[in-house]
Amino acid sequence: MTQIYDRVALIGLGLIASSMFWAMKRGGLAGEVTGFARSAETRNVAREIGLCDRVCESAAEAVEGADLVVLCVPVGVMGAVAAEIAPALKPGATVSDVGSVKRAVIDAVAPHLPDHVDFVPAHPLAGTEHSGPRSGFAELFDYRFTLIVPQEGADRAAVERLTALWQGMGALTEEMEADHHDLVLAVTSHAPHLIAYTMVGVADDLRRVTDSEVIKYSAAGFRDFTRIAASDPTMWRDVFLNNKDATLEILGRFTEELFALQRAIRMEDGDHLHAYFTRTRAIRRGIIEAGQDTDAPDFGRVKKGG
């Protein structure tokens, strides 16, 4: 693998940034990687585990001389971080991000950036329920999609260079327009997370089912809700507040479908239920055929002691 950038700066050192660092090192894709996190504790952990070649004491110091700056902070603070680093950005640098929402990020970040840098937003569709600097690993992006969301008139060389980096880190890449990205992600990620949070909340409220029963018997589907609902609360709060319209549209559709299924159960309309479940099963097959999950029993989990 060839080096793509001489210097990369990672602002925010959680799961995605730490995985990017290990993936760049694995592929020899960057000469030097600097990093910054707002919390002194996170910076200390990063130094302790060798995350980044140099951990800086300010965001401005981290981006100095960087060819690529990646904002790996919650969506709600991206604008403030962009304003902070703008004066220190090198002419010709590319600024990118890894946010789960794109239109709000573009609106928040773009106005702060000087004309002499290229802004190429991106979103890796990869993650786990873990967060923090210790949670990253080089293989996180392997065979997972990263969506590149260039703005109109974007410099093609900058877009292609960033695309090459993501592919070098193992990702499959596609380009997508910002508003369409936000609608697609509302369907595939944002609404499912909200539904998972709700279901786990319902179980917590339903006192007739004890906590120990919920924990012991959760293999029957609930377990997968709890994995999703364990995701970083700050990140997800910001996602919903910043992708409000698309998420509300999808949740409205979800509510309508739920009422229709409720009615089918009440009316004992087995044909409606069977037809609905047959259609949804085909989507699962499509995900497996696209290589985005495994059809191994137990959702591909490795058993303890196995």
C-alpha cells in the first residue's frame, strides 16, 4: 500500500478515530498521524496505548501542517471545532469528518473553513457499541461502506485522494448527495436506533417482567436491541437533533406500519402478517448477499469457550 497523505490530523479520539489510526498504520497510508481530544484523560490514554504518532494539547496544534484533517467529534460540536481549527489549516489541506448526519454537518462546518482548503464530508458505516480511545481496531472498516459526500464544485483530486485513503483502510466507497444520505441513514440506522432505545426502555418500565428475566432470556431478539441501545448517548442525541426531518418522516411511516400490524393481529389476519414477514425476510437475504452480515447461526457471534 502506498502512502496517501504525509500528515493526517484526527480531532476526537474515540472508536472511529482510533480505528482509522490503526488502519492507516496497517496500510502505511500516512506518514505522521497527529491527534487531539478535548479530555485530558483521553489524551493520556491515547499516549499510553500509542494511539497517534503525536498527541497534541490543542486542536490547532494538531492540524498544523496536516494534509488531511478528520473531525471525529459528535455532530453537535463540529461547527465549533471547525471555527477553532480554521486559522491553523494549511493551504491545500482537505478537511473531512465521520459524522452520521451530513446536511447539518455541512451547514455547521463549511462557513468556518477558509477558501484555500477542500471540505469533503464522509461517513463510514461501521461501528460497535463501544466508544473511547481503547475501542478502535484496524479491521473495523474492512468490507464496510464509507459514503463520500462531496459538495457541488468539489475538487475532484481531493475527493479521489480521500476515497483512496478509505479504500486503503479496507472500506468499500460510494459517493452520495447530502440530503439523500440523511434519508437513507434515517431508514438504515437512525430510526432503528431510536426503536431499539424505545424497546429497551419499555422493558425497563414493564415491571411485571423482572430485570433478571430480561437479562437471562434476551437471546430471543431483545439482546440485539440492547447492543444497539448501548451506543454512545452524546453521539445519538446529536444525530437525532441534526437529522430531525428525515428521522421524523421515517418514524411516521414506522408508526403507520405498526398500527397496520397491530390491526392484523387484533383481526387475526394471518395472510397479512405472513405476506409482510415474507417481504421483510427478503431484505435480510439481500444484506447477507451484499456481504454486509453473516448468515451463521447466532448472528455470527463466537460462543464462549468455542
